[in-house]
Amino acid sequence: MIAGERELPRQNPMIDLGDYGHPPAVRRQDYGVVLLKLVWRMRFDLLLLLLISVLVANGLVPSGWTGSASAVRILGIAASIFIGFRNTQAIGRWWEARKLWGSVVNVSREWADSLRAHLDSSRPPGRLERKLLRLQVATVWQLNFQLRNFWHRDLRAFQDQLLKDLKLPSNTSLRQLGALRGVWIGDLHRQGFVDGFGRMQLMTIGNACTDAIGGLERIRNTPLPASYDVFVRLLSWFFGVLLLLYFHDLEPNSHARVGGVVIVMLFLMAERIGAYVEGPFDADGSSFSLPIDSICLTISHDLLDHATEHVQHLKSSDPVRWT
């Protein structure tokens, strides 16, 4: 330090400004909520497990079905492999859907930036710009509704107002909105609001949005093959019944039998989690699905700013309760 200079106080390099929030995280007090959601979805499976456990405990299921311990172990390994593969594929579908929705967010922002960049500044483009921005926002909300086959009342009212501003009927489909994008881009070029390069760039962005929409529709409309789903579920239940019989025959201690029931229940839960995560567009907005409403509200605010302030539906950063 140079003589005569006063040393400045050191500041903490990690400053929390508090303006951008924090990454969503599951709080420990929410573990019970996640468990309750899972138990509620599995209520019929758990009732069936309880019924089978009672039958086994009262000797109403032939004990000769147990087989050798080696057979139970081999079947358990086989069931674990199939469940692990199925859950890996389910998580892969969930994550791919989230990446595609991220692409929709990026494309929407690029759409807004490109419109501002290419519309002729010598003319008053405000009305046309707002019209095309509303078209993109209406497209993402229609995608939301069609993927989930569900909507909240205030969000549907917001979408109806967008379509009304665009002078479109409330039953306009997602494909019709995509076709209108191409028509309106062509009109911009013919009327001289954008040049040839601007039209090409706007169409490139529109095509990228169409690609992301197609990927999301593929995930929604093409789940894992039903034959594989049925096989894995039957295999899980068959192994669970054999495991209950195994504990009943070899463990005279009632506590050990209860432990066997818990092990089977956890095994069945692992199989069901894969089935629930496989569909990332569920209507309940729980931790099994994607935060689609929050994503669409982000896009709406980015493109329309204050036009979304009247929407009562709040964004959520809680991965346990997305909506």
C-alpha cells in the first residue's frame, strides 16, 4: 500500500441483492407434503397392498408360492433393473420437456428483440409490434392449455382477452396461431415494414418455436409403450407378494413382517414415481409436473410487461407446489 493511503475496509464478495430470488429448493418441512401427494396418488395401490398383507398374515395365501431365497433375490434384481431403466427414461422425458420449455422462453425473447430490431424505425411500428408480441404470448398459453388439457379461470380469461385483441375467436387452435405467424410475417415484408433479411430471421425464430412445440407435443402424446408399463408393474407386484410370503415364512417376529411390508411399499413407490414423472404436464401443478404456468407468466411479463398485472394467478418458485 502506498504511504499516506488509508486501507479501505474489505467487503464481502458474496452480496445478496435479493432482487432475483433464489433457485427453487425443497424445504425440509415440505417433505411431508411430497409424501402425502405420493400417498394420495397411490391410495388404491396401498389399499391393495394392505389387503394382500392381511391375507398373507392370516395364511390365506399358499406359502408354497414363496420359492427359494435365491429365486426371490433374482426376481428382486430383475425388478430393480426394469424399474431403474423405466425411471431413468421417465426423468429423461421430464428433463427434455423442461429444456424444450426453456427453448420456448428463449425463442419468445428473441422474437421480441428481433421485432424491435427489424421493424422500420422511420414508421410507427408500435401497433404492429404489440400485435405480434401478443401473438407469441397467445401461442405459449395455448400450448400450455393443450398440453395439460386444463387451465385456471383467470389464465383462460387472460388468453381470451389476448385472442380478442388479435381479433381471433376464443377457440383458435395452436396450429392456427402458428400459421398466422407466417402470414403476418409475410404481410410485414410486403408492406415494407421489414426487409428480406428481417423476414428470414423472423421466420427462423418462428420455426425454432414450432420445433420446440413439436417436441413437447411428442412427449405429451407418446408415453412409454403400454406393454412395458404393464410388464414392469406386474413384475413389481409379483416380487412384492413373494417378498411378503418370504418374510411371513422365515420371520416369526411380527416386527420383521411389518418391516417386510414397508420394504414392499417403498419398492412400489419407486415404481410409481417413475410413472408419475413420465407425464410432466399434469394438471395438478405438483412436484411431479413442470411449472408451466410460471414459465408462461414469465414470457407474458417479458413481452407484454404491464399488460399482465391484472392476472391474479401468482408465479411460484416452490418445486413442491408449482401452482
